Amino acid sequence: MGKQIRRHDVRVSEPSRTREVALVFLRLGTIAFGGPVAHTAMMREELVRRRGWVSDERFVDLMGATNLIPGPNSTELAIHLGHDRARGRGLVLAGLCFILPAALIVTGLAWAYVEYGDTPSAEWLLHGVVPAVLGIVAWALVGLLRTVVKGAWWGVLAGAALAAYLLGVNELVVLFGGATVAGLARLATRTRGSHPALLAPLAVLFPDPTAGQLGQLFLTMLKIGSVLYGSGYVLLAFLEGDFVDRLGWVTHQQLLDAISIGQVTPGPLFTTATFLGYLVAGLPGAFLATVGIFLPSFVFVGLLTRITDKLRSSPWTATMLDGLNVAALALMAGVSWQLAQHAIVDGWTVAIFVTALLLMWRTSLNSAWYVAGGAVAGIVLGLLGWA
């Protein structure tokens, strides 16, 4: 479907690959509005469809594998894709360049918040950007569906995982449930000859701040980055427990403001930590909080790169990885549906969404154009009083 996308020459030199990784992820970090699902869709569009760095099969394996480790999954996917393209240097540069734009923007907004007690509104901008991003996500889901759902049984598993998520089942239960069901289905097929679809229902299976404040800030963020699984709501719970209740460094309202800033700026939601770090200790606090919460992701992905290929090489673990990928795709669809309910609210947002989706189908435009077009549309609608 659509135009054939030219594949990059595999003989590109190592320095060129390293530079390419840096530039691509710096741009993605600048335009990646919409949260982890949107980030994943943009990476798929840019690196699979347009540049051909990896196949869809490899992309979904990396996407599924990052769900096995704590931390911001879209950032970890960026790190893993950078490693695939340029090994160790690519791993580091992809993560840093994806995080840097958001960290700088959030630091600037934190300064405005401290100085003036408020931050610039982004409602008009997001009114146009989010529907455009959802168009990118919808097209990515179509492409990934063909790769991940390999038959009727996998479709049943995907449907069960999606239903479980929409009914409120925890994301981790859905993910590991998908992997477990796929593994059990393989076992049943090998040992009793039973049909895998019969097993589908199982899927719905420190002291107060002192002179050591900066050190404690860093260690607290390092702890959160090392153990946090799940959505932005889970991040909110962790931050509230540490920064509001235990340490008393910020108020509940300041925490909500920080989460809001993380949501309306491009890049990973975890740059909420940058905002909080600035509130606690200015620029040094913003820097240390950012390093602390993201550092575990680099370490975990560095370790994960050693085992991802082995997971695919064994028939047993490959089947479980397939189940994990199906569940991850179902979660992506579920989150997109929930986001669409809040973002596609009138004829204008429907038009922006449909236009982006049609352009994704018929052209090979860079995803930055969709984001920019959505932003312009949102601002124009706002100025005309229609947003």
C-alpha cells in the first residue's frame, strides 16, 4: 500500500550512522507529542517505513522487549533502535538526543513557572497537534497489525488483551498475560494437541532536605527510574509518595502542574522529573533529576541488547515474545482509543485526523510536517475562536 520507501544503503560508514542516529532522534525528540504510543508510531514511520533501518518484525520485537524492563518505554525503544543502527555510540546518542529537546523545553517552562507562577498555555497548539499525531498512530497500528497478528488465534489473543485493558486490568498483567498464554498454548499444542484458542480466556490473567539535597534528589529519581513500570499515572503515584508526602519538597498542586507540563511538551513524560528538579534546586536540580530518572533506562537497554536476539532464536521464548508483542499492540490500540475520546471532539479535529491518516497512506512525508501542520491548524482555530 502507498509508495515504496527507499531503503538506506547498508554500507553506510560507522561515523555516518552515528551522526544519522543523533540527527534523527534529535528531531524526533523535538516533535514527539502525544505520549509513548505516539512516540512509538513516529519511530515506526521514520525508521521502518521511511528509512528502513529495521523491519517491522524487528521493530515489534524491540517494542515488546522494552516492556519487560522498568522505565519510559518509548525512550528505551529509541535507545534500542540507536543501538541497532550504530551499536554503543548509537545507544547513548539516541537516548540523549531524544530526551534533550524536552528537557530543555521543560527547564524553560519551569523557570517561567517559578518566576511568574504560571506557564504559557498550549491548549490551542494541542487542539491541532494531537489529532494529527493520532493519524500517525492509526497508520502505525495498521502496519503493525499485519506483522503481529499472524492468524485467527493471535487475533483472539489481541482482542482479549484489548478488552482486558479497556476493562481496567493493569498494563503489566495484560503484557505478561499475553506472553504466558502464548507459551501455554504452545505447550498445549505440543503435549496434548489441543487448539491454542481454547486458552485465550487466560489472557484476562531519607531525611529532610539538607546540604545533601542534590544527592538525595538524584538518588530518589534514580530509584524511581529503576523500578517504575506502567503509565504516567503510576509515575504520578511514585512522585507524590516521595516528593509530596515523604520529603515535602513540592505541593500536590505543583506536582500536578509538573505532570501537565510533561504531557503538553514533546518527548518523554518522564521529563516531569526535570520540572520537579528545577522547583527543588534550580538548574543543578533539573540536570540531576533528569539524569537520575533516565540513567537506569540506558543500563537496562544495554543489558537487554544481549538477550533480545536469543529470545527470538528459541522456539519457546519466540512464541512468548510473539504473545507479548500482541498484548503490547493491543495496549497501543487501547491507549489510542482513550486519547482519541478526549482529542477528537469536533468536526475540525476529525478533519485533521482524517487528513493526516490519508497523507500517511498516500505519501512519504516526514512526520514533522504532520505535527507542524496540526500545530498551525490548532493555532488558527484558536485565533478564530473555534478551538
